[in-house]
Amino acid sequence: MQNLDVSKTVDAWSSLANKVYVPHSEEEYRQLVSLLNSLIDEVGENESHTLASLMEIVGVLIKNYEDEHVCELAID
């Protein structure tokens, strides 16, 4: 198992924390969808692309939000 260097992780995460998060509002959800669209444009279907795992993570965050709020989205 790889040891986590917390100080390096903090530095790296600081630049992403305002872009990758669990959405709690429709606005945050829309921002993640926009990010996912940008990642799709960059990564395409290249599973070995450096950003492929980030694209997958953002997709999971979006899906989880949709699973919990699909009725709310349909009503708006």
C-alpha cells in the first residue's frame, strides 16, 4: 500500500477543492456537469488519459446527485 504524503495532498487538493466536490444544490450540480463536459472534450474515450479517473469521479458525483434529486430536477 502506498503511503499518503498529506502535505503534498493538501497542496494538490487546494487547487481542485473548488472544482470537485459533492454537490448540494442544483447550481453545484450544474457546475459539475460543465466540468464533466470539459473533461469529456479533453479525454474522450482514452481510458489511459491522465484525467480519465477524474472524469470518472466527477461522473459518479453527478450520478449520485441525480439519483437523490431526480424528482426535484424534473419538477423545475
